[in-house]
Amino acid sequence: MHQRLALLSLILALSASALADDVPDLRTRKTGHDWPSFLGPTGDSKSAEKGVLTEWPAQGPRIVWQTKLGDPRAQGYAPPAISKGRIFVFDRVRNLNRLRCMKAETGEPIWNYTYTTDYVDLLNYDGGPRCAPVVDDDRVYIFGAEGQLHCVNVLDGKLIWKVDTEAQFGVIQNFFGVGACPVIEGDLLLCQVGGSPKEDDTPVNIYEAGGKVKANGSAIVAFDKRTGKVVYKTGDELASYATPTLATINGRRWCFAFMRGGLMGFDPKTGKVDFYYPWRAKLLESVNASSPVVIGNKVFISECYAVGSSLLEIKPDDKNKYEVVWSDERRPVMATHWNTAIHVNGYIYGSSGRHSNGATLRCIRASDGEVMWSQGQLSRSQLLYVDGHFVVLTEGGALLLIKAVPDRFAPVAAASPNTGKDSDGDGAFDRLLRYPAWAAPVLSNGLLYVRGKDRLLCMELIPQKKD
């Protein structure tokens, strides 16, 4: 029996490899790497590419192509994913959630996949998708705000499988719907679900429940990525908007999921929970939306509603499995909202603040949380690290390039991509990237992809080398 199972596993692995090889690479730009999922190939918004342009015209790096997103009422906030020369863009058009596959270098359409949605946000925010697509070999996964999880074929957009997580696991609608992106671990697709027991008096949404929503052990659900079948579910918690982070620490695989109530550390292969660290403001409408940041054998988490940040050292042999290195509950030093901080050489950089007018871009020392510098008047922002610099996208649609140095705020270039027209006569050109520019920037093969309210831009951040 064991030999048969081993043989079957080998056949499946070889089949998966063959399918991946059957996906043609459409790139003509051969230097750089893919960005197949949220926050890139390493899940930390860092790029290994080199040769960033440091001198920008007022419009910013050259715009290679652009495309409109969704309709005026609902486009969503999802950043794109890129694999083998294809870009996957997830947005909403009226009552349809739409996944578009285009050529990443030109924007030329390849296929569309749509499904109906009736999602309405509890706080009247945009009803479009929040989660980036996830590309894995010959398949791409999308997770809509209403809880529909779909797997489609990379080549033609044909549906392979789908799961209604809201119906299957009894998810009570929260403030903003599904916002945590799935992650791939081996043959598993790990998703924050956070369902509740199915009872006659089950509340319709989190407001009706007064925030007191029961959990049913489906904080994280691991699906077989090929079939959509449930492999395991784990954790008595509700879902947040923070994408889980996978890491190897001292030779062991971990998944860190910053759930609604706190940080859960578990074995991504089996679902066995090692520890749970409560970390959430008491306010009903507080949310955890910033992904955990792994720094060696430590994990940094942050929120913006009250308790701020905390750094844990992972100690799998100890009773509690972790030790608190520091926390800033009484003196918030970093309070990320929906952006995820980035660690570089012992320092953590991020946009700190709940509201636009009070947000600052800042750097803190990872070892003790000491603030190194803080820069205001940028509103809330997203960061991408590349070639010793940060690309900063403000929620108003401005772009900055700053040096990644801990001793000062060091701007290098700034731009405001615009149409060259002043449609309302206010003396300023119309922005191409309009508020809310909340999607994380993406970099693949030298091309920077940034989106605002209704438009996605592709810009050449790293010039292609001439032969």
C-alpha cells in the first residue's frame, strides 16, 4: 500500500511539473523575476532586481501601457500578479468579478474569466475584490470579497474548481469582506476563512452580533490546490485582512497568520497550532490588516487602532513557543494600517497611522523599536524594496523613490503621473493614479505596476539592457 501511494505521489508530481513546462513563457525581457502572488515571490514586498532608474521626469518613469479598471462604482483594491509574461488583474464590473489575463509587457488581452457577485460592503467601501491573484504553475487562484474561491487554468481561463467558503464554513460577514490573500505551501492552498457554527440564531453580520461571533475551528482552511478538497482546517478565530506569512526558522516550516484577535503560529503541513498571541485593539471596528514580517527567528506584527506593534522571538522548544522581545502598546512607534512593513538590514520601514492626515512614513530599529526617523505629509502609503531603494506609492497616487537608509529620510525622485489635461480648471493636471491607491506596487522584469482607483499603469523602472 505504501509503495502504491509513493508511486502515485511521484506520478502526480511529475504530471504537475509537465503541466508547468507546458505554459509558454511570453516574456521578451529576460532579466528579472515573476511576481506571482501578494507581496512578490518571497512574500515580503522585496525585489531582487537591479538597475533602478534614480532620475525621473515629472511624470515618473516611462509609461509602457495602461488600462482602465472596473466601473466607477466598484473596482476593488487588488494588486496584480505576474507569471511567465502574463499579468493577472482581478477587478469588478457591475455584478461581475473579473479576472483578466494579459501580456505583461504590452497589456494585450489573452482571456477573461468572470463570475457573478452581489457583495455589498458593510461600511459602503468599494465592493470589488481585495485579494491579489495567486499563480502556481498552470493555475491561478482568486478569492473574492464575498468568499468565492476559484481556480482557473492559466492558459485559457477555464474553471478548474471553486468553493463558496461563506456557505461551506458559515462565515459571518465582517466589515470589508475577504481581504487576506491565499498562500501556496507545497500541494496546499492556505486560506483565512474564519467560519462560525451554523445555528438558527446565527447573526447576519458582525454588527448584528455586536462583535461577538463564534468560531468553528476554520480560522485557516488548507485546500488541495489541485482539487479544492479540504485537507485540514485549524484555529478557533475569525478572519482578518492580513495575508499569512510562510517561513523556515531553524529548519522548520512555519505559517504565521495574523487573525482578527491575534497571531497564530502553526505547522502549514498539518495545521497543528503551536501558539496563539492575542493582539488586537478592543474597539469593535478595529481590524488587523498588515501581514506578519519574519526577521530571522523573530516575527513582527503591527496594527493602527490602539496596541501598535510587537516583536516575538520564536522558541519552539519552550512551553509558550515564543517570547515577547518588545511591544509598543503604551507608546506606539509603528502602527501600520493596510500596508505591510518591510525589514532591511536590522530596520523596519513602514507607513504608520490610521488616518490619511496623521500618517507618517517611518523607520524603526527592529531590535528595540526605537524610531530612527519619521516623515509626515505623505498620507498612508505602500512600499516596495528594490536595489537599495523603496518605491513609495501614496494613497493619493503620488510616486516616490527613497534610499533605504536608517539615519534619515532620503528622497531620490518623485512623480505624479497625470493625463496632461486640466478637466476641472483647477490649474492641476488630472491624475492617472487617483485616490484610493491602496494596492501594493508590483515589480517584474523591470516593469513597475501601480494602480489607483480606476486605472493600472505599467512603467519602466529598470531599463532593458541592450545587447
